[in-house]
Amino acid sequence: MPAKRFKTYKKARREYNLSLRRMANLVIDNAHQMRRLAIFENLSRDKWLTMDENIRLQPTVKKQNLDANVLKGKAIMDAMQKVILEIQQEESKLLQSRLKARQREFSLAPAYLLILALLAVLLLIISAGMLNIELRRRRATQKDLEKKIEALNRSNAELEQFAYIASHDLQEPLRKIRAFADRLLIRQKDSLSEDGQTMLDKISNAAERMQGLINDLLTYSRMVSRTDTAQVVNLSSLLEEVKADLSLMISEKNAQIDCDALPTLLVYPTQIRQLFLNLLSNALKFQQTGINPRVRISYKQVTGQEIPNIDTDLKKEQSYHRIRISDNGIGFEPEYAEKIFIIFQRLHAKTAYGGTGIGLAICRRVVTNHEGYIFAEGKPGEGAIFTIYFPMETTSQELVNPVLVTGKNERTY
């Protein structure tokens, strides 16, 4: 075979192999077509072998032998055409079925669009209905809230009236009872029996205690009726002032107070001063017999995740100043950790420790006014721990019921 024709033959063979691979990729997802293509590939391999044999033997082979090879090649080509025809017929059937499926999809498209449109309209109607229900609920909630605000305003007004009555009408009779009891005890001391003197002492003490209760109740009532100005205050300096006020008590009890550096915050200074005064005086007052009081005040920045039973997820993500005041005093049972913050709640007899049982109620109100939290922990004979949390991002507008707090320094247990 001439070189030029042989080169063309080799090129055609390469193109054939490429075409065969492309066809295999096209029908790879059809097992029947892949089987037919495998048969075709075997036949084509035999055809190429026959052609190679003809080319190799052409110069020397006899004409009858060459004709036999040509007939064999023709038979192979007929078989290959038959396979190609089957492949074409299969592809034609697949094409027709896919065209029909596509036509069905096109014919159903308007129905699908109509159904989608109806669903969209139905969804809009349902959303509008739910929105209307939610608006009605919010209106009802707003009306209920307005009623509660009105009731709260009436309650505050009544509380102010009560505070006025308590500070004037109730205080005056008590002062007279105490004054006349003292005069009677002084003037008629020699003529009174021992039993009579005891009764007068009890009358005077009861009147004095009643006056103390009224004064403490007035202190608590001022927390919803009087205002104070929020200021940026260094709590360490404020604590030093409180320690100076308690210096005599600290010296008498040989107490030790250790404190970390405290932050500078926007607070109502009079209230925070009262908070520290109540908690420190309590730690000193409720000491164990024979043990000098030791108070530890620690500070740390924490997240809301560390605050137990915090009410909202938003507050859990905020940062807080944590101030912890711990002592080595008499402590209390853990079951009273919340009860001690209730107004007039006491855990000990009146004669054992002084006070009226409102000190910690004032402390909780102060912390609440600063959008914070206060918790108590205690164990009998091991001491008590009071933990206070103040939010780090608080503005003066966010502080609740700013008030001027005054009152006695006492613990409620």
C-alpha cells in the first residue's frame, strides 16, 4: 500500500476509536445500548483485523484467497450495520418517548401554574387572617396593659397617701404613747408595782418597735415615689465611704474586709451606698460566737449565661459586672435563699438580732432599679454569699424607678 494511503488509513482508524468512545459516553446510562455497542466494537475489531490481513497479504496472496477475505469482511460489515440499525432504532424510540413526555409536561404547565397561583392566594389569605388575629391580640394586650398601668398608677397614688398618713397621722400617736409611758414611768415609778413597771416598759418598747416598722416601711415606699439622679461613680471609692461609716463596728468586732478593685458605673449613688451599707453591716452583725468577722468582696466580668434563671435570651448575651460579698458568719439554710428578700421576713427571733426585716428587701429593690440581679447562698455555720450582677451597657434612661434610698442597716434573717 502506498505510504500516503496508509497514513490516511491510520488516521481514519484513530478517528473511529475516538467516535466509538464518544458514543459509549452518550449511551452509558442505557444497559441495552451498551451491550449492542460492545457487540459492535467486537465486530469492528474483527473488521480491522481482516483489513490489516488484506493489506499485509495483498502483494503475495492469490486472487481467490483475497476474494475470500473480502467476503469475510463484507459479512462483518453487514453484521455491524445490523447492530448500528438496532442502536439507531433504540435511540429513535427513546427520543420519541422523551418528546411525548416533554409535550405532556408542557400541556400540564398551565395547570401547575394555576395550582401554584391558588396556593399563593390561599397562603396570602391565611397570612392576612393570622396577621389580623395577631393585631387583635396585640390590641387586647395593649388595652390590658393600659388598664394595669392605670391600676399601678392608682396603687402608687394610694401608696403615697399611705406614706403621708404613716409619716404624720400614725407617727404622732406613737410619739405620744412613748412620751406618756416614759413620763408615767418616771413620775410614778415609786408608786407602781414591779408588774406595772414591766407593763409600761413593754408598752414603750412596743411603741418604739412600731415606730421603727413605720419608718422602714416608709423607706421602702420611697423607692416607687422619689427620684434620684444617676451619676458615674467609682464603686471602690463608694465602698471606702461605707467602711468609714462602719469603722467603729469594724474595730469593735476586730473584723477584716478584703476587696478587689471595683469598676466605675453609671448608678444612683445613694442607693448603691445603701446596698453596700446593708450587706456589710449584716456580715458584721451576724458573726459566729468567738470568731472574728471576715468579709471578702470580689469582682469579675461575666456573661448572662452565668446568671442562674435569667429571664430572656437577649439578656443571656449581655455582659455583666459581678460583685460577690461573702462572709464567715452564721449563715442560713439554703431553702431560705429567696425568702430572705421578702419584706419583713425574719429567720431569727427579734431578741436575738436587731432589725425589722426589710434590709435585704431594700437591697433587692436597689439592684432591680439598676436592671440587675441579686442572689443569696448560705450554709449554717459556714457563712453567706451575696452575688450582685449589674449590666455593663446600661444608660440612665434604662434604669428603673430611680429613687433616693435611706433606711436602717439590717439583715432579714
